[in-house]
Amino acid sequence: MDKKLLILMSSITVLMTVLTGCGDTETGSDDSSVSLQFPTASTTGTIYPLGSAMANLWNEELGYKVSAQASNGGVHNLNLLKDREADISFATVGIIWEAYHGEHSFEGRQYEDVRIVAGLYYNPNQFVVREDAGIESIADIKGKRFAPGASGSTPEVESSIILTEYGLNYPDDIQANFVGFGKRLI
């Protein structure tokens, strides 16, 4: 395992141990009885193996019972947390901000109790186009086929925000193909 990743995971583990110890668990105060549901993201993305590695570390080193599960990503994860079907999860800061303020995907479903434990890594967004597509700016995607991500996923929500900022009426101004990372468009 990469040394930086091990240090990051260890730091998160220590922080989570402190925070979990301060919380109220239904299973009691004995560390061996702590059971956590941990939705991550699609099995084809980066977050699923990271969440699985963290869960394994907590299980093996702390004796917790952490179950890492595939999910549809940040929006889904925050909804699972809000509905108390998950105990800890991943989401990008932008999606957490929307949930906290009850905006966009979380309109009418504000989640003021959400808390950020740690920042994991910088997560820029990229728009990739064919060289011959005639697209020189994000606004040029108007009327084109575009895959913003799986419906309700973090990439899809972030794409909607970015496209709207560039003056597009999302999703009406694009030919949307709502597919995740593991799917291929023909």
C-alpha cells in the first residue's frame, strides 16, 4: 500500500475512532459491538475500493463491524445518512453543501445534521470531448450528446451545476445519456 494512502487512512481512522467514541451507538459502548453501515460509490469508481479498504482496516485493527457497500455515490449516500440507513459515507463538498442548505437535489429535504469528518482529496471535474466535435467551451455542449453521469450521481449533479453556470438549461439543452463510469456509449 502507498505510504501516503496508509497515512491518510490511519489519520481518518484515528479521527473516526475519536468521533465514534463520542457518539451514541445503539449497540452499546464496547468497541467490539460497534456496527457501521458504510455506503461508498459505484464499484467501478475510486471511492468504492477506498471505502472497502477503510472498512477492512476498522474491522481488523479496531474490531468494529463495518460493512462497506456499493452505492450510487454522494447524493445517494447523503440520503441514506439522512434516512438513518447508513452511519458514515463519502460525498463531495459541493453535494454536502447542497444537502445542508436544502438546494438542488435536496430541495425540500434539507439535511442540517450532516457533518464533515475529513477531506480526502482534491476532486476537480473534467469535461472530455472528441477533437472533431466542434466544442471549444462548455457552452458549446448545447445540443450535443453528453454523458453527465448516472442519474442522481455526484458527477450528474455537478454537471448540472456547471452546465447551468455556462448558460445551458439542464438537461433540456443537451442530449443526455445518464450512464455511470462502467457503461460505454456507442
